[in-house]
Amino acid sequence: MANPTGEQFELTRGNARAVVTEIGAGLRAFEINNVPYLETFAAEEQPPKAAGQVLLPWPNRTKGARWTFDGEPQELAVTEEARGNAIHGLVRDKEWELLEHGEWFIRLAVEVGAEQGWPVPLHAEITYDLAPRGITVTHEVRNEGDKPIGFGVGTHPYLRIGDVPTDELTLTLAASRVRPYVADEQLPFGDEIDVEGTDYDLREGRIVGGLDLDTAFGGLAAYDDGRYHHLLSHHDTTVDLWADPDFGWVQVFTPSDFPGRGRAIAIEPMTCPADALNSKTDLIELEPGASWGASWGILVDIR
């Protein structure tokens, strides 16, 4: 296959455009009036730093690539070799089946079989629905096995506002709790604390410049619509990454070496935090044959 992310599926609606990949079902591009609101990469490249990828059946890291299911030890493949962890799930390198593709929407599916370290098969679908000022992403997961299973879902979009330098953007998170990054630990997240009185308090908004984050935030406060809203803004433009209540966590990552961009910011909606397969924190529990679904999206507001 010529492209490491497979076929590229383009969506258009009015002046909005998005590109979804066949392998990983990732969101490779999103723009309005030719202004990018998502960090992108060439179709001939691997997604840098998990850009746009779907993280299923767990987001972030599983410590030591080990967990226990139904009393039995499970050993996942080590995919973060530097720390010996399993990172970002099992579907990033899988070829997703195309189910539907219209001018502004697409639906794909993938099977997570009973495989190394994952004992219960799942059927997952994802739908991207483009609108003139945004995009909605809907996840659906069904337990195809004969035992209950807990799992998590996340995604890894890097947001931007055109060519505005990342460090000039303002980040606002309605989050009251945080699990700080601890650089020298195997699983680099410390004990959960309140953000009050710390540099992690982003509830009133802070300039991204000076922030160095690979950090999970919880204790999210919903807006009047019942959803969580994570905002990135500059002057009259706000990019709103919204999420349904099941996405009760958000990871913020601010690398300095995103290819072709330098400083970048990922705002990652997640249903559970790192190492949830072990802690069981906010895992989605599915009985055999049962299904789950929830959505998140990006909305661009230019005043």
C-alpha cells in the first residue's frame, strides 16, 4: 500500500474540508476557507506523535503492558519501548472497513479480536460528520464476546488556528482536577490533585507559551448543554473541542518538535485516564452483546 495510512477519504461541506484515513480511521486534516484548524501531515507519512488517531480499547498508557482480566494476567505488546508500556490501544495500525461515504460524512468499522493481551472481541465503528463550521465524531463499540469487558476510548487531535504560533494561543479548560506529569517515572503521571492554586488551573484561560504539559485533567465541569468544552482561542477566533459526558477526561500535550510546526498542542478527549485497565477508573463496562456510543467534535467560532 502506497500510503502508510491507506486510502485518504475527503469530506467537503461548504467551505469546510476534512480528510479521514483508512488505516487507523484518523482525522488527518480539518480546515475552513483553507485555514487549518488541525495539525496535519502528508499522506505518505506516518502520523507524527499519534496525530489525529483513534485510541481504543484504551487511551494513553497501560503500565508495564500488563493488566488482569477475570483473574487472569494479560500481557500486551510493548509499544512504548522507552518505558515498557503499552500505549494508545490496538486500532491505530488496523485497516478499517468503509461502510458509508457521502460528500460530508463517512462511517468506518474495525474488529478488535481476542488477541495478545486483549481477551474479549469488540466491534467498533466511527462516524465523521462535517458541518460548515465544524465536525462531529461519533464512536460506537459493541461487545462481541461472551464475557463482560471494561474499555476506554480517546482521540489525539492537535488543534491550531491557522498560522498563529501555538504559544500565542489561549487554552481554557473547565477542569478542577489534574494528574501531573512526572518525567522520570515509568508511567509518567502523579497522584491526582486539585488545580486550585497551581499552574494547572486553566479555568480562566492561559497563554500556551510557558506551558509544558503531557497532563491528564479530570473533574470537568459541563456547560449548560451538558457537554464539556475545551477552548483554544486567539483574538476573535475560538476553536471549541466539545465532548459528551462520557469523555470525562482530557489530556493536554504540548510538544516542541511537531514536524513542520515546532510547538503544537494536542487536546485529547478521553473516557478514562492512563492505566485505567489496572485502576478501573471510569472504564466503560459492556455486557456481552451490549453497545455503547458517544460523540465529540470541533466547532470554530469566528466573531
